[in-house]
Amino acid sequence: MLVLYVLHTPRGEGEPGRYESEQIDHAALRAFLDRYAAYLTGDGRFDLWVISPETGALLAWDRHNFLHAYGPIDQFAATLRALGFQEGGLPPLDGHMHYYRPEFDPEAEAILSAFDWLRKPLRPEDEQ
């Protein structure tokens, strides 16, 4: 698996960009998500993607707190149903905000040392 950390709104912790991890296994992904859970769920300066080159599966969690799934959709749907989710519409977003919390600045800086990231420039669709 690969992690793509799209830092679109830095607060001084690093340069904006698409930070791509080296190939990692499930245990390394779980450790990363566990270590940075508070930051990842409490701040909006980034998007996070997990990509499986082997299966073509891609999960993208964006700054609007939406999870996008690409690839083996039937497998994703079955897993979500097993977790108790069901199909349906979502209400439109109304007046939501993106929080860039100063208390997460140390975590935002630390995450840039989590892997030997390959940094690439943001794409136009990444920019705020």
C-alpha cells in the first residue's frame, strides 16, 4: 500500500504538496493511523489517500470529511454493509468549516517524518 498525504493548507510545518509514502504493509498503515488519529480526525489542512497498487483499490478521505472509494466497489460495499452501513442519500453540506487547529501543529510537523515521503507539487484540484 501507499499513503498519499495531500498537504494543501500548511501552517508552517512544511511545504504544500503531495507527500507519497514508500510501499508499506497493513501493520505500518495501522500504526500510522493510530499514531496520528487525533490530528487526522481533528484538523482540515490535508486530504489522505490510501492506495493498493496490487488491487487498484483507492480510498480518499478529503477535507470535507467525505470518504471516496475507487476500485473494487462491490468489496467496499460488502464491507460497509457488514459494519452496519446502508445505502442512502446524504444531506447537503451547509455552513461547514475547515479547522486548522494550532494545537495540532506539532502533529502536523511530526507526520512529515512518519515516512520517507516523496513530495510532489500540488495539482490544481488540490489547492484551496
